Amino acid sequence: MKLFIKKPHFFFIVLIGAFFVLGIWRGNESIDFNIHDTMYVISISFLSIILGLLFALFSLFYWLTDKLDLKLSYWLNLIHILLTVVFMIGVLYVLSYSYAEISELLHRNKIMIFSKIWMFFQRDRIMVFSGFAIIIGALVFLLNLIIGIWKRLGSTSG
């Protein structure tokens, strides 16, 4: 775990591979979620490509900061990685239920499955929360880069 925080580019390389496998495994499916009056439908293969590119950019910037010997904050790295993990858990949860499964459970008409159906309808909230987690994580990442560059410029000018 310490390796992933000290050298986060390794963590994001692992995530690139995970999303590549996810795109192949469930590439023909889509995620749909509703925010207020708007329904969003995203192909899982498209989502895996976009997130793979995002994580590749994170990995590249972390690798560059390692090679340029920029001192990044340990705690900001930890917060960025934790927010990324929260995002991953949210996406994997949303992908774990499909409309086909829920409609099959509804046709069986069993009372015990109510909690699963209720959790299925909460996926919109979970997806929005996960989206906010990755956005805040990206902002923490940018803040960490700015602080690292500031420290580097401050040490070279003095």
C-alpha cells in the first residue's frame, strides 16, 4: 500500500488494466442513470476507454513528478487514491445490477427481493456520488501538482 502512495503511477497503471478488462468483459452493456429530468446512457466500453485515458493521464503526471523529483504531499496522494477507490466501488456497484436481473426478480414476485430492488433504484445516487468523488479527486490531484511545483520553484530560487 505504501508503494501505491509513494509512487501512485503504479496504482493507476493497475486501474488502467482493470478498466481494460472491464471493457472487454462487459463491453456490450450500458449504464443508464437519471439525474433530475435527464437520463444518461453510457456504453461500458466507452466508459472503460475514457476512464483508462483519465487514469493514464494521472499515471503519466505522477511518473513525471517522480522523474522530475517534485515533492508531492503524501496526504494529498492518499486522499486522491482513496477518492479514486470510492469512485471505483461506486462504478462496480452500479455495474453489478442490470435491468434484466431486476425485471426477472420482479416477475418472480418475491417479497424477500425488495431490498435488492430498493438498492437497484439507489444506483443513480451512488453514480452521482461516485462522479463527485472522481471530480474532487482530480481537483486534489491538481492542487498536489501545483503545491509540488511551487515547492520546487521556491527551493531553486533561494
